[in-house]
Amino acid sequence: MPDAETRNETRRRLMSGREYIGVDRIDGPLVFIRKTHPVGYRELVECVDPEGNPRLGMVLDTSDDVVVAQVFEGTQGLTLPGTKIRFRGRPLTLGVSEKMLGRVFDGLGRPIDGGPAPLPEAEVNVNGRPINPTSREYPRDFIQTGISAIDGMNTLIRGQKLPIFSGNGLPHNELAAQIARQAKIRGGANDFAVVFAAMGVKHDVARYFTRSFEETGVLENVALFLSLADDPSIERIITPRTALTLAEHLAYEKGLHVLVILTDMSNYCESLREISTIRGEIPSRKGYPGYLYSDLAEIYERSGMIKGSAGSITQLPILTMPSDDISHPIPDLTGYITEGQIVFEREMSGRGIYPPVAGLPSLSRLMKDGIGEGMTREDHPHLASQLFAAYSYVKDVRNLASVIGEEELTPLDHQYLEFGEFFERKFVSQGKDEDRSIEQTLDAGWEALKLLPAEELHRVTDEEIEKYYTGAG
């Protein structure tokens, strides 16, 4: 006699072939179906319109009375009596393959670059598999982005989750594309890949990403997932999961080091809020659902390194802070989950500084474990600490000057102002195609410190001062 689990699985497969004609209610991207057989949460749904065209969806809510499903392509043209529903009896899957590198897909993983769908090596649940925390490796290896404000001051570590907090109109898309073009693991460039997911972006932004990767010849190591602004907003819910599903295959099955860039997570959260409102859920802060934290954690935690696997997943989520408010629920909750943040400053951008990375609120919590002798350079930890301290004093001097005027400042204060201007213009600011090595970044930091008296450098050693400040460097 088959056991209960086998009998239930057999019954589920038989019931999954049943077709239901007519739905109870259609509200936005959601359809409500009554009197169905027991279905699973996030089960795949096939919704057939009156003309016979199928549309895919996913179960959002299930109970004895009603099933709520979201339709990825939208519900336009569907009618209550003429819509047919089939439950597939399995979750949404993605056919993954290493051949997906160099290709462009929509948010559900369907090719949109004119080429055929790659032959899949496996069909994988887009919701991912839970990772046992005890099987994780601690992130330690330095990833060189070629951008001094990141490499020198907020170092990205392999397996880390390091978000970029930006604002509307700031150059986060340019920075995302530049990181995708330039990022490398020193000594391991041949096994590095980028999975890039854009949610709710305009057509010109999508063309910018595609053209940027094509012209620089890095597209063959990049897989793009583009959910455009005029695509159904519900598709944005799946896009980061689709991208991470491919990243997990490349990292844990193929042994690649994968950098996942997700932009813009604010658009993703807006879609979550839209669905939550339609479902009539009780809103939390700013109208977002109470499960926003756990939903974001479900995405962000699909990164890291696993014992026994040669590959890794590093995440750079990008989000635009509404009204530049870093205490807004999206950046606030993101900061609790991730290991630091890179914060853009609108005032710096207005002065023509690119990338406009704010020195003080930005940090990388794993930086200390991936820099120093044998990883970057022996002076890196002390140099970064000294630059932070000096730039913090610059902010204080600028605030004082705004009250009493620059002419009342001391000669030392004027040296700090000169240091601050040099630091922002020569260290933080760089060209959008400029790829600096870590040695160039650290040397630029010492050039900035040379504008200050040696007795002000309390966080570097005498040997480092002798070698890089006084000597040839």
C-alpha cells in the first residue's frame, strides 16, 4: 500500500489537470476563484482568456473557500464567465543554463533579444531553496569594482549584500552599469559573471544597459533580465527571483563567482504595496505590507558562499529613496538585512561629482575582513580609517565656516578644506569609464593626505607615513 504522502502526490497530479471555467472576481492583476480543489501557495496557474490565449500566474492566497492568483501578463480582456483556470500543481520554474550569459530576457526569463530560448540544463523553482546557515562560508575575498569610493572606503566582499541608496535623478544606473563592466576578482577573472535585473525601468534606460554592455564587450558574461515600465507591474515581483535562480545555478552548480545587480528595488516594493492594497490587507508603515521585511530578506539572503561550492553570489541591490529619506521603510528595512550601504548625496551630484558617494553615512560592514596585506595592500585598513576621520573633520569645518565665514578659520582648518576639495574631486570623483586598480585608489588616498600635516595623521603607522607620505610611495 502506498503511504499517505504518495497518495496525496498522486491525487495532486490528477487534480492539477482539472480546468475551472469562470472566475468569481477580477481586481487589477488578481483573479479570485471559488470552489477549487486544495492548491498550494505560489503554485503555478494557467489563465486562458476567452480567445484561448494562455497567461501564466501564481497563487498568492489559498483557503477552503477561495484562491487568489496574480496574473503576470495582466488581466485586461479577461471576463468572469469566459476565463478558464488550470492549476499546474507545481511552482513557477525557470529553465537555467550557462548559455543564458550574453542574452537578454524579460522578467519571467523569456528571451527578448530575438534569439531562441537556450536549451535548459535544469528546471528550477524560482522561489529558491533555503540555505542552512551552518553551511555558509564567511565572506572574505575582495571584489575590485574599479571605483575608488567603493574599493577604498566601502570595499565590496565576495558573498556580501551591499545596497546602493540613491534618489530620483541621481546616476545610480550609470554606476550599476559601470560596476557590471568593471567588477572582477583579482586573479580569478575567468570565472566571474554578472546577472543584472532591472525592474520598472524605462525603454531608454534598458537600451542604455544593453548598449553599454555590448559596446564594451562584457555582454558575453552578463545575463540581463529587463522588466520594463510598461510591462505589467506584477512581473516585477518575479524578476529578482528569476535572476537569482539563474545566479544560484551559475554559482553552486557551475562554480562561477556571480555578481547580482538589482535595480530598482523601490519599484519592486511599490508592486508589493499595490498587490497588498488590492487584497485588502492591513497596511503597515507608509502603506507597505507588514511582511515587507521578510519579503526583502527572502531576496537578499539568496546570496553568499556555501561550504563545498567553489562559486559565490554577491548582491548589489539599488534602490531610490523616496524624497531622499533614508528613514523610509524601503532603505530602513534593507539596512537591517544587508551588510552596509553606499549612500548617494544629491548635493555632491549637483557639484558634478561622480559617483556622488557620501563619505560618512556609507559603510561596508565586511570591509575589515577583506582588506589588508595579502588581499589589497597592507596600508589599506589604516588609510581608509584616516580618510574617514579627516573627511569627518572637513564636514565640521564646513559647518563652522557657514556660520562664522571662512576668513575666521584657522590655518589648519583651511588645510582641511583644501583636503576635502581634493578628496572629493580626485579620489571620490572619477570618469564613468575609468577603471582604477586598488593600488591607484590607495595612492590617490595618500595624495589627499599629503595636504595635511603629518602630525594630524593619527590612524596610520609611522612606517606607513615613511613609505607612502614622506617617501616615494
